[in-house]
Amino acid sequence: MITEIGHFALILAFVVAVAQSGLGFVGAAKHHNGAMASSIMAAVVQFILLLGAFFVLMRAYIVSDFSVINVFANSHTAKPLLYKIAGVWGNHEGSMLLWVVILALFGAAVATFGKSLPAPLKSRVVAVHGTLGALFLIFILIASNPFLRQSPVPENGQDLNPLLQDPGLAFHPPLLYLGYVGLSTTFAFALAALIDGKVDAAWARWVRPWTLAAWICLTTGIALGSWWAYYELGWGGFWFWDPVENASLLPWLSGTALIHILVLVEKRGQARAFAALLAIITFAMSLLGTFLVRSGVLVSAHTFASDPSRGLFLLILLAVLMTGTLLVYVKRVPQLQNAPSTVKGLATREFSLRLQSALLMVFLITILLGTLYPLLVDALQLGVISVGAPYFNTVLTPLVLVMMAIMAGGVLLRWQKTPWLIWCKQAAQSFLISCVLGVSLLFVIVH
């Protein structure tokens, strides 16, 4: 009976998400305070329902309820409690439920803590969250239901993949998801601002904390995954350029570029169109990673599922969302380019931020091509090829060295043009201090 409550909570959450989306968009368009307030309340209700469904599934794992197919396939009575709980998200169905829980968490957080936001913008942000929630919930209910029952009830389960029974992997997926899904808020702010036609300094100030929070979680999640791969898989390093590793790096790169450009929008009122585009690309990379992990198109130690029908749904969802959003973006670009965007010289912080962001996007394109090119060749039946570490190391190493030099020198630049004599003096001082600290640290490590 308790399991059915979890399933019913998912259905109710879908209905609430649809209402949240409709009320939010209509309320903002018509400036109807009642509709906007109802949409904000729906965001909180949706999160409560999904959190309840998640705890119902977790309870089934803790008590080893093998009448639930998902528990039977991924748990065992002899498993420690930590890995019983980790089993909730150590599979496709449970991980998708965690996905929508975190999505609803960020939507409810905006609804609760975004008190300084203009009502129409806040309503549209919450409405975008509702739309995303409804789309993913219908996918879960139709193709990835974690509450399906079986009869007769087996005496024991099939256990979780031994590679996933690790403390690092118990915390790696939730943190990674907080980063992946947290970037939906950045996307929601971008789409809401584009609809409203106001991508400005105030918008950058509002969206930057949400972007930073998601970026920190994503960074921590990637680091934990690298640590796990180092000692568990025996790869001999922290990064192997595995395709699914690359999928997590892509939104990190565009998110890092976005953080840089948001500073430029907030301080100088420039690069507004680029900032909105980066927000869209960043969430698109998150959805692409979700598709790659669950479609079965990649063979990796990280993949959750290999069901082509599920992957097709996610691919269609990605295509529809991005096509619609880019159409809105193209319509608003002329309006966003009205602000002056003249760079006052190479020796400025503005030019440094633009150059660093451009290099990060070159990294993204390089890694994206290396990851997807083998899939395209295979899909076109042109043969089977593999793109591995030699390609990525050869192409990216020179770019990384350039990036490091720009980062080191860029922090010393001013918004206005920096005199070269002053910059050289500050750079020499910083270089000397770095050498002293580096040699001292090396001496401590050796001795």
C-alpha cells in the first residue's frame, strides 16, 4: 500500500507541475497576481509530493521490499544500510526520480527565497521549472516507473552492481545531479528574461548565485567521480576521457564560461546576448549528458541503462526544448545587442573575461566533437572508430597552457586599460611569490 502512495504522489506531482507551468506563464503575461501566487505555491507542493515519493522508494530499499521490481533488481538483504540507500539512485528509474526531486527542489527554492525578484520574472522562472518537471514526470510514469510491482515476491534481490558499492559513489551521483539539474535554474532565468526582453545587470546579479551553487556541486561531483575511478577502476589516473566523463565536463565548461560572462554583464552591462546563449547551452549540455548515460549509445562504466526507447524520448525532449528556446533567443537577440559592447583595449579585465570564455567554449566544442564523432560515424555505417586520450591530450594541452597564462595575467588587469608598466611590475611580483611558495611546498613534500 505504501508503494502505491509513492506512485500516486508522482501522478499528483505531474498534475501540479502542469498547473504550475500554465498558471506561471499566464499569470506573468496578464500580470494576474492570483495566478502568479498560485504558481509559486504549486512549486512548493510539487517538491513536497516528489520528496514524499522519493522517501517511499527509499523505505522500500531499507526494508528490502522485493515486491518492488526496482528494489529486487538493485538490492539485497545482506547489503549495508548505506548501500541500500545508495541503491535508490544506483539505477535508471531511481536516478530519474532523484533528477525530478532536485529539479523541484530548485523550483521551490526560487519560489521561497526569490523574494527580491520581480513578480513576472519569478513567475516565469517557476513556470519553466514546472514545464521541465511535467515533461520528465510523464517520461518516468510511462517508461521509467520505479514503483512497479511483481508477484510472486522473491526471497532476495539481485544486488547492486559491486562497482557502485563504494562510499564515493554513494555521494557522487547526488552531488553531480545537484550540479546538472541545478543548471536548470540558470536556464529558467535565461528563458524567463528572454521572454520578458530584459537580460540586464540586475538579471545577472539574480542568476549568478544559482549558477555558482550548481557549478560548485557539479565540480565536487566530478572530483568525487574522478577519485572513485582512480582507485576503484584501476585506470591509473583521475581522468580517462571516458565518454560519460566527458558528458559531465561539458556543462562544467560552459557553466564556467557563463560565470565569467555574468560578471561582465553585471559590471559593464555588456555581452548580454552571449550570457543568455551560454545559459541555454549549459543546460543543453546537462540534458545531453542525461541522454548519453541512459540511451545505451555509449559503452561506459558509468551508464545506467541501455534502452533505446528511453534514449529516443530524451533526445526528442532535448531537441524540442532547445529548438523552442533558441527560437525565442533569435527573436530577442537584436534587442539584447543595443547595449554598447566596445572593448577598450587588450589590457583590460573585460577582454580577459571574453577571451577566457571563448577558450572554454573551444574546449567544449573540441571535447563534444571527440565524444560524438564516433557515434555519428557508427550511425552512418561508415565504420567503427575510437577517439581516446591521445586526441584530447594533443589538442587540449596547448590550449590549457594558453588558458593558464591568461588566467594568471587577467586577475591583475583593471576594467579600464591597464598601463603595461604597472601590469609587468605586478606580474613580476606575483611570479616571484609563486616561485617561492612552490619551492617551499616542494621542499616540505620531499622532506
